[in-house]
Amino acid sequence: TQLLEQSPQFLSIQEGENLTVYCNSSSVFSSLQWYRQEPGEGPVLLVTVVTGGEVKKLKRLTFQFGDARKDSSLHITAAQPGDTGLYLCAGDLVYNQGGKLIFGQGTELSVKP
Amino acid sequence: NAGVTQTPKFRVLKTGQSMTLLCAQDMNHEYMYWYRQDPGMGLRLIHYSVGEGTTAKGEVPDGYNVSRLKKQNFLLGLESAAPSQTSVYFCASRASTDQPQHFGDGTRLSIL
């Protein structure tokens, strides 16, 4: 059973298009993190959201945490080829032993020039 | 500041061979984790540690053992490698449960 469902798994778009990636769960998270991973490297943290309803912006990327802290979204405006990569959401469960993160399956984004 | 360093970066093993993957962090983090990453499955937790001398099982621990004799090092062992263990292995660490995890660059392991 996947605790954190991430969609879509694959996304191929043209430069300049907008896109949204979703992470959904029936569990409540104390925080949710978004990572970006490039080939041959480990995931790198983009943002952490901790408050229900919180919205954070990182240049053309907008991250939102659901009011009930069960879901999150990543929206990219006017995607660029440099945005290509694997995007991962990961959540800290409310009752979390050992600081374990629950990861979504990942979204592989390809932005074509 | 190196962060999280994994060695080796690549390795090819034959079925039944053993090996140890090393993870070292220089950030004085308490928590350390070993994941495997397979296509379409995200990152799955193998084992983790909440401090020096402690280890615990994650989601997919079978076939793996770990040790954390020193705070900065977390070792992942495969006693008898199987083709199903072909994967990319990532180590991560975090200072506390309200801080993000920091990842190494991975070890690509192929079992023939």
C-alpha cells in the first residue's frame, strides 16, 4: 500500500507550458517536503511545508500544502528545459518514529525546447 | 563541507557475493537512513538509525544488515547478493525530525 500517491508519474511538455504535480494521502503529515533529483545525483530539497493551507513560492515553482495536511501540489509556471528532472514528494507522519519520510513514487518531468 | 558521502559509486557483483556500502556524513546528524530506488517505486527505506549504536528496520529490510558504530558512519551490508537487489542505493541523514534529510549521490549496484 502506497501511503503517498504521486501523480502523474511521467510528464513530457513543451517549454513555456504550465504543469501541476499532485501528492495525495489518507494520512496526516506534520510536514511535507519536495525534492528534485537529477540523473546520477541524490535528491535535493526544494521546499518544506508545515502548516495546513500554506503556499510557498520558489521563482516559477509554487508549492501548496492542503488544509488538512493530507495532500500537496507543485505547480510550475512557464516550464524551462532546466526544470527537467525527477520530482519527489515526501511526508513526515504526525506520529513519526525515527524521523522516517514517506516518499511518493516520483514524477519524471521532461521539458522540451 | 562534503555533506553525505557514499562509497563506492558503482559496483557489479555476482550472485552470492557479499559487500558493504559505506555512508559518511560530516554534519553531526543523529539520524541516518538507507534507501533503495527502483523505477516507478520512489525511495523505499531499508534500515535506519536514530543515533550511534542504534539501528531499526525499514520497509524493505530483508537481505540487508546495517551497523552504526560511529555517529558519522552508517554501513549497509549485503551478505549474499541476489539479482533482486540490483538497484540504486541512497544514504541520507537529518539533524532532527523537524529538519530535512540530506542525501548522498547514490551507489549504483548491479547483481549478475
